[in-house]
Amino acid sequence: MNIHEYQAKQIFAKYGVPTPKGIMAESVEQAVTNAKELGGPIWVVKAQIHAGGRGLGGGVKLAKSIDEVRTLSEEILGMTLVTHQTGPEGKLVQKLYIEDGADIKDELYLGVVLDRAREMPVIMASTEGGMAIEDVAHDTPEKIIKVAVDPAIGFQGFHGRELVFGLGITDKVEQGKFIKLAAALYKLYLENDAEMIEINPLIKTGEGDFIALDGKMGFDDSALGRHPDIEAMRDISEEDADEREASEYGLSYVSLDGEIGCMVNGAGLAMGTMDTINYMGGTPANFLDVGGSANAQTVAKGFEIILKNPNVKAIFVNIFGGIVRCDRIANGILEATKLVDVHVPVIVRLDGTNAPEAAEILKKANIANVIAATDLADGAAKAVAAAKQAK
Ligand code: GDP
Ligand code: MN
């Protein structure tokens, strides 16, 4: 799960990482009130979306007067911001952050991520802050200093020295401040089960202070149960609506751009089904794993979500009954035809636990759109043929 910049900065403040003073706003009037409260004389108006690269897209602007805060807020709030991280469709800006303008002498980069190959969190730092770190990594990888910290020993003095020497920070006081900051960031990372933390830019002021001008944080979804304070920061309006709805019903769903809707149990079978559809000359419209606890309601919900996609020309239900019983899935299909308008052919392959009962249920119901398949290959071929016919 990701959080907004202003929320990341609230967490930074708790760990003693300095940030500029700022106040979140959801309207232009609020933005103006916030700016007056902060006092100026320079403010930054920042779009709050779960994506970086906002500056280049026009989502971060400097204001030199209250009037300018108003005009810039009007411009940014409600805009569809396109950055290299949003995809071409962009993201609607629904929140702003109004901040004290900072005095920038140097822009650095500081982050913590999990290095899966080393099996350790790695602190990354660079003198090339302010720009996309992906570009720095690509063009001048030697300008990124990476220090792996073994959680068994924790952040030690030598890690800090490696960072400041690598960055060329020579002033003793500045070295101390930077090391303290890196240690705090590492602590934050571990204590909150973060997946990544990024400060870009981390600025150095004329007085030699380090301030986090930007903040990005992502957390391990599986660990959110231990962090209710972070879970409370979830902004569902930033997440894919269909994927969110699916997860509320215990379905794991990923939308894709093909034309055959898939409803499968188990991630492995789901992948195999998608591959087989491709092999037969079709393209899957989604990945949907109904899981082991599927019942009539969740199956009906799955149909509803799949059918929201106008590209879907056929649905392939491929269930291998084990924990999930085929008769439940069959009832789910019946339920779905009552609850939602199933206007495309549904190819059904149910095998395993209670498969004969399921076949009986579907046969009795005699639904026009439902086509029975004998196995995976037969089902995929029938789904591809049905989708082709629909065009
Ligand atoms: P991002 O583009 O999404 O990473 O958003 P940032 O928060 O990093 O802002 C983009 C850029 O705006 C930064 O790299 C800075 O150069 C600039 N910026 C942000 N805040 C300030 C500020 O307080 N003063 C000045 N002068 N520039 C700022
Ligand atoms: Mn940034």
C-alpha cells in the first residue's frame, strides 16, 4: 500500500526527519487559508497523488503571493496529472499540500528499499537528487551509493560513514546530521514493515540543515494488520476501483486488456488458463482467482466485475474443484445470471469435487449462454471461438 507525500511527512516528523511546514487541503479556499496560516513569503503548491514525477507534469509549483497560491491551487486541484509513473491516462488530483517554500542549496537523494538478491534492506544515497533516480541509475550508476544493512546487526556507525564519505560530505556537523537522518530512516523502514522509502530531493539548506522536501513510502500489505495507524492512511480513491471491489470479496483480480474474461481457482491454474487462451489465439481480459473460499455470492460478484469491462466478448470459467466445490460454483453461475445481465457466452469447465452435481445443476437450469467444456484445452478453444464470433 502506498501513502501520500503529506502522510509520509507526518511519519518522517515522528522519527525526527526534518520536513518543511505544510498543511493538506481539499479545496482552493482551504489552500488559501493554509497559506495564510503558514505565513510565507514563499509557498509550494503540491498535487497529492500516489505517483512521482509530479514536478515535471506541472503538479508542483512555487507561489510568491497568496493570490498566486489561489491561482495555482485552482489550476492543480481537479487536473488530470500525467507523469512517468501514472501511465498515459494520468491521475485526478483531489488533494493539495501547501508548504513553506524552502531555501535549497543542494538536492540529494536518500532512500531505503529491500534488495531481494542480498536479502537485506539497502540504503541508497546520491548527490543527484531532484531528478528521477531511475535515470541516474541508468546513466550514471556510480553516482548511487548503496549500503546494505543486515537487520541482525542493525544500522551501525560504519554504515553512516560509508554514506557520508560516498556523498563527499566533509563538514563534521553535517556528517552527524546526515548519519542521524539515515539511521532514523532505516528505523522507520523496519518498524513499519515498509517496502520502500524515498526522499527525493533531500535538500541541504544554506545553514547546512537537511530537510526532506518530498516523501514517498510503500508498505507490505500483508503486514498492515500490525500497523493500524498506517492502514488508516489508505486512500481508496487512488486505487484501481475494480481491483479494490474484488479484494473486498476475497477475489484476487487484475485487469488486462484482452477480450476473454477468466474465472479460475488458484493462481497457478489462472496462469495456465491465460496461457492456454493465448495459445488458442485469444487474449485474456483479466486475471481472476476466486480462491478456496468461493461461494455463490463471490462468484456472482466476479461475473459482475468481469462484465463491467466492455471489451469482454466471452467468459471462461475454469474451476478445478478441491476445497472449492464445483456445485457451489455452478450455483454461483446461476445466481450471477439472475443478478447481472450475462450478455456474453460463458464457457464452463468444472472438474474435481462434485463435478457431476455441478453438471446436473447447469443442465437443469438450461441457460442459453452457458456452454459446457470437457477440459482446459476444449474450454479455451470454445472461449476463443465464441469471442471471435462475437466480433
Ligand atoms: P515530484 O516531482 O513528484 O518528485 O515532486 P517533488 O516534491 O520532488 O517536487 C519537484 C521539484 O520541485 C523538486 O525536485 C524541487 O526542485 C522543486 N521544489 C519542491 N519544493 C520546493 C521548495 O520548497 N522550494 C523550491 N525552490 N523548489 C521546490
Ligand atoms: Mn520528488
